[in-house]
Amino acid sequence: MSKRKFNNSKLPSRHVRVGPQKAPHRSYYYAMGLDESDIDKPFIGVATCWNESAPCNISLMRQSKSVKAGVSSEGGTPREFTTITVTDGIAMGHQGMKSSLVSREIISDSIEVSMRGHCYDALVGVAGCDKSLPGMMMAMLRLNVPSVFIYGGSILPGKHKGKDVTVVDVFEAVGEYSAGTINEEELHALECVACPSAGSCGGQFTANTMACVSEAIGLALPYSSGPPAPDETRDQYALQSGKVVMDLLEKNIRPRDIVTKDSFINAAVVVAATGGSTNGALHLPAMANEIGIDFDLFDVAEIFKSTPYIADLKPGGNYVAKDMYEAGGVPMLLRTLLDEGFIKGDCLTVTGKSLEENIADVIFDSSQKVIYPANNPITKTGGVVGLKGNFAPDGAIVKVAGMDNLKFSGPARCFDCEEDAFAAVEAKEYKDGEVIIIRYEGPKGGPGMREMLSTTAALYGQGKGDKVALVTDGRFSGGTRGFCIGHVGPEAADGGPIALVKDGDIITIDAESGVIDIEVSEEDLKLRKKEWVKPKSDYNTGTLWKYANQVGPARYGAVTHPGAKEETHCYADI
């Protein structure tokens, strides 16, 4: 039994459990089977994204039970609650994807209101699907109660014709099917084996990218992002996370003590070093907003520019998350990055130790094949590159991991929504050398800033991944590969240059120098701007309307509130 002592006068939960005036509140806790000793302990929120929407989430209930056991063993009373997810793999390629990025805000907002409403003292968050990871961490930074994040784990790779496969192979196979290179039976055989277990998509797509971020930024235990979802060592990390949050509560170590500007730099380095999802450049600024730190797309891009690409992970490389874990996981990656001076080792973490102290005993294993030494990288520049120019004054982003050619120039072929672009690609109504423009898919214009994996994967499956470029004010999946530029700002709905481009205009992209330009004079662009009329939206009510009217630019993370800069009180201090 834990001997920890906590000062009830300082804990948020005193508002629901201490003193005669709280007798009505306590009656509810008795109704749920708690006794006086349980009510006398700190209340610890255990937030999970468990649901039956996708394999990403189905193991989270199991893991949350271990978190609760850890909390209970160290003198806390766990209070489990769930939030939503929108699973990109299922939402992809149709109107459902408009809900994806919106879900990040709903997740962080719902955790905030549940924590505020019930006055919980600390938080452990268990997340699986893409947006649930940043959403969970945003809530932790916003609330600033002692917090630990734990990833639910990746899916095991599927096997097809003797090779490891992921869901991205299925998306690309749809392109192969439309090109006539495989038949429907072959497509069906692949879809049946690509996703063999619980867990999030197995490559270095958004979920695994942000899982690596959780360790690098200090909010998760070392190695905890690595084990696949079915691996029972996940339960041990969950148990330990529950124990550690009680340490943090006792010592009053809060997320804003841990996460600093240097922590964000470390996180961005890890995104680039692993060839991670371009969504990292969206989520890190959003997280920074929660604590009032200036860290936008250009800050992320500058770090990407000087970071070596060292993890040979899908979609640009050969391995999946399980392989990286077996090769030594995030600590092995951090070891070589720290040794070569790419990250800062003095940042505090949830262990109560610095990042450097956490990996003090880690020795780089040169026999493994997944993580290259930082002084002998796969490529000298990061796997993700920021772009800027007269076509994207507020920036854009491209994932270059695994690409040979980093320059492209060609005439624009414009589409005002993803569906029209996908239909044209499926029908092969485009030409080699063209730059396919998909606009009005930004945070406001979509609304929701859809991912374009269906379209990009179809192009790649048709063998056109290096024959055309695709540019959008929307987003790309972490599984996207090929010459695909997203996050173009200002977005079309704000009258940015992407709204003004016409079929045949020459677009030039140079990922080596970080430039994206349109060969149209400034005078002509101004004239087009005067003539431009913003298209009417079909989303004039409900959640998507609210989002479209609140959301800010992708450059700053597509956030829906002013963040800590406007904060006059912090929940943790109520």
C-alpha cells in the first residue's frame, strides 16, 4: 500500500470530495462502489479513445485497466472516461475525412471539459488513432495537471507474397487495379491480410510519428511507444504510466515544466529523422499554442532542413514500427541524434529525469538495420521539407523520404475538391508532367483539411508517383509518398494564390532549396484576386460549420482557440 500523502487543499478534486458541503457529490461516488478511503485519495483521470471504429483503438480498454491498477497501487483513485476518434483509414477518400482534423479539437476539448467538470487532479491518456495522439497531448498541455501519455501501439505487419504489407499497400493497390496491373481477386487477397491485428497503422505514418514525438517531447515513458498493440509488454508500460503519474502529482511536476521550446525542437528533429508524417508540422504548432510558445510551420521546416533522415521506415523506406522497436526503439534513435548534437539532452521528462539521463545506458547498436547512425544517414536532409514562395507565402510541406528527384515543374491541372481529382486520376484523365491542384480543402475551405491518400495512392499505384506532382491546401496522410505538397497557405478559402491558379499555369517546386512558385506576375495575381469569388459551402450548420468559423491557418496548427497567450488562469490551479 502506498504511503504517499497529498495536500487536499491544493488539489482540484477538493471541490467534489472534501468538506460537509460536498456530501451530495460524495453520494455519487458511493453509488459507483467507492468507499471513504477511495474518496479520500486524489482523483486521476484515465482518458482513453477505446471504441470499435478501427483496430487502432480496440486494445485500449485492456491497457487502461493496467493504467488504473498502477494509479491504485500508488495511492490514487482512477476515474476512467472515453473520448471519440475518427479513423483516417476508414474516413479516407470521401466526405467523412472532413471530420478527421476536427476530431483532434473535439478530443482535446472533450478531455478538457470532462477533467474540468469532475475536477480530476492528474491525467493519463491512452490513444491510438492519428488525431487522438496530438489531441490527447494538447489537452495535457492545456490543463497542466500532472500527466502521462501512452500510445496504444501499432498494428502487426501483414504478409503478402512473402513481404510485409500495410494498409497503404492496399490503397496503392486500388491504383494498380484502376491501371489494370492487378485484378479484383489480387486486390481482395491483399485487403484480407494487410491488417492482421489490433493497433494503429504500422508504418511511420501519423500515429507512429506522433508516438515517437510523445517520447521525444518528454510526455511518455522511454520505449513505451514501441511495442505493438497485441504485445503484452504494453500492459507493463501502461501499469508503470499509472504509477509515474502519481510520482508527478506528489512532486507537482506538470506538463509545462516538461514541454519547452527545446522539447519542441527535439520533437521536430525526431519527425524529420524518421521520415515521419507531414502532419507533424501541423500538430506540433497546435501543441505549442496550448502553452503559448511560438512554434509555427516555418520553425518546424527550419529544423527539418538541418536534420538527417536516419530511420528506414515505410512509406519511404523498408521497415515498420515493430521493426524499429526491435531495433531499440525511440531511445536508440535519440542516442545517435544526441551523440551527434541534433537534440538537446537536458529537457525534463515524465520520469523526473532528463532525456539524456533516460538514455544514459543506451549504446547504439550498429548491427541493426532500421536506424542509421546520425553521422552516416540515409540522406543528409530530413525526410520532410518546408516550402515557401509566391504560390505559398504562408508555407507548404512535402515529404521527401525515399524520393530521388526533389525538383518538379509543370502546368497546373486544377480541381476544386478531392472527389473530382480522384475521379480524374482513376480515369487517367491527366498527363505526365502535370501539377495536379486540389483546392478548397484547407481547414476553412474543406472544411476540415482532408487527407488525400486515396488520390496520391492511386497515382502511385498507376506508376505515376514520380511523373506528376500534387499540390493542395489540404493534408496528406503519413502514408503518402511521391511528389505531394500539402498545407499550402494561405488556403484557397482565404483567397490565397492556390485559389487564383488556372489550368496551364506553370508551377515550379524545388524541395532542395525549399521553394514553390507560380510563373504568373504579381500584377496578374492581383487582377485575378479582384475577380475571385469565394465558392459557397455545403456546410452551413453543425460541427463542421463551427469549425470552419473558428479555425486558424495551417501555418499555426489549424487551432480553434487563442491558446495560453490569452490565458488568465490555469485549470491545474483552480
